[in-house]
Amino acid sequence: MSKYKCVIFDCDGVLVDSEPIGNQTLVDMANDLGAEIDLGFAMNHFKGSHFKDCVNIISTLVKQPIPETFENEYRTRSLEEFEKHLKPIEGVTQVIEQLQLPFCVASSGMESKMRFNLNVVGLLPYFENKLFSCYAIQKFKPEPDVFLWAAKTMGFQPHECVVVEDSLLGVKGALAGGFDVFGFTAHDYNNELEGIVTKTFNDMRQLLKML
């Protein structure tokens, strides 16, 4: 029997393999403005971050103002790329289908983006009425609010839940809220999560045994 009563998943990088796609789109747009960055830079500085924080970083790298249309253009271009190329994290569909505990998703992304991406990879039906977005409460990771909101709505206390995260900001937010955290390290290229999370794992198919 699991010590946990609920699993709270992050979305990008945990359920859907969207980080490389979304960040490459941001890199391309930043470089159009003269930023001269690459995907490695983006994965180090943008992964798991609020979009406005990413734009603030880009603004320090370019010599011209960020266009007012930048965010809308990014949303449009990234969704086009997601529709063409997005895949679920390997093994996650089987995990969701077999998971015997209540579960939900808590993301820094907009609910519309979560819905779009989960629908593209066939996971949306599993998460209907269980989508929690930082945008809805205007509190962003590493603040714990989105996790606390998710747990309360699902009917559980933080100590009864485990959060599955792949970004340092998300991990810090979950820990600040009093949650155990399983760090998914398949794309943790800088080994940021080891030693600060409850457990680490690099293959999503390991999650069921860990629970």
C-alpha cells in the first residue's frame, strides 16, 4: 500500500516532452532579436520558468525593445510546433493508465496550453477537471501555491501527496509547500535535482514501483 494518497504531476517535461520544442521556439525568436543563444542556454535558464521571467532574461541580451507582439507570436508558433512534433514522455501513458491513486496536474503553463498539449498526446481525458495552472491564481513556481491549491481541491493534505517534477523551480515550490517530491531526471542535464528531492528517477516506467 502506498504511503501517498494523491500524485500531482507537472506537465511540461513530465507528462509531455514539450521543453525542447517550446524552448527552441523561444531561442529562435530571441535570436531574431539578436540574443545569440542556443537550446542549451534555454534549457538552463528558461526550463520551468514563468514566461515573463524568460522574456526578462532575453531583454538583457538584446539591444532593442521586446516587441509587444512577442508573447502572442510565441504562443502561436509554439502551439504549431507542438501540434506537429509533440509526444508524451516515454512510458507515461502506461503509468497513467495503471495508476491506482487519484492524480492531477499542476503547471506553470496556461490551462489552454495544458489542454492543447495533453490533447495532442492523448492524455487529456485522464485529466479533465484536474488541471491546475499558475496563471489561474497568478502565483508562480517556486511559490508553492499551485501545489497547495491542487492538493486542497483534490481533497488531500500536502503530506499525503507526492509531486512529480523535472525543474528546479517546481521542486523548490513543492518542497516549500511541504510535499514530498520525486524528481524526474531524464533531462536534468546539470544534475540539479539530486540531493534536494525525496527520490530521483530517470525512466517514467519506474514511477509505479516508487509509489
